[in-house]
Amino acid sequence: MEVIITSEPDKLPPDVRALIDEAQPLAPGIRFFEERYTLLDMGRTVGAGILLGVIGLVCCLFGVSLFFYVTQFESYDLAPLFAGGVFLFASWMMISSLGGRWRVMRKQQAGTPTRYGLFLKDDMLVSNSWFQTTVIPRLGFLGLQNRSVLYLFDSKTKSFTLPKAVVGTEAAQLDAAIETWAGQGA
């Protein structure tokens, strides 16, 4: 099995889809560390979204003003407008995710388990976050470094940061569980 990174559950193997489906019970032997959604995280998302939006607007305004002040239109550069559009799109993505994140946080506060977090299964580590699911087979796992999971993807070392807060578990316990899981394959 290779590393899979996707935001489309249909592209996941059936056993991984079963892991992230809240309607199905977790199979025995699977360790799950649920990511805790907090108001502080949502505040950071709002702040980052607003900052990206302001940068996007500034880039777009600069691009439009540059258009009107350039006398030779063949030398006009669309880069500021393109960059502004990218920043505005990123801002919209972050801010539009807040409604769903709010619902997940409320479910967690009510004691209902969600399936966002990290799964340790026999031969794979699965990270299911708000934006994507990453499936890392044990052979592709390269270790932990500063709260980041290192793995091999397309012959390159990639990483993602572990959740800051986990339901009912300390960060050190999550790190230890990953190290134990990694050692079981040796």
C-alpha cells in the first residue's frame, strides 16, 4: 500500500472509509485519538481568514491601480490580481469552514465522538482532518519530529503536525502511542 492523501472519501480503501464513518463502530484493536476542536482554534482561523482577506484585497487594489497607471498595456502584469484572488479564495475557504467546525465542537462538548483525529491500525496510520485524510502505511512512516509525523510520499519526505489537543489524552500519550505502533512493525 502507498501513502494516500485525499479530500474525497470515495478514493479511500473500504477499511479506511469505515474508520472515518461515524455511523460504523471502530473495529477492535484500533487506537483512535480524537482531535479536540476549541474556540481558540476557531478564533485563530477567523484571524487568519481575515488577514488573508485583507492581503488579498490589498493585492487586488494594487493590481487594479497598476492597470490604470501603466501606459503600455502589453507590459501589464496580472500577478498582483492573481495573488489577490488566491488570498481571497484561501480566506473564503478558512472562514466558510467555521460552521462545520462549530458543529463538530458542539458535538464533542455534548460527549458525542467524532472521527476527526488520528487512527493507529495494524499496518497503517490514518490522519483524518477537516480538509483531508492521510493514510500512511507503516513502511512509509519515517518517525516523529517536534510533534510532526514524517512520512515518505513520491520519494520525498513529507510531514503533518499532530493535533494540539486530543480528547481525553495528553499530547505525550499520543506521541508514545505512535512510537509504540511504529515499533510493532520492526
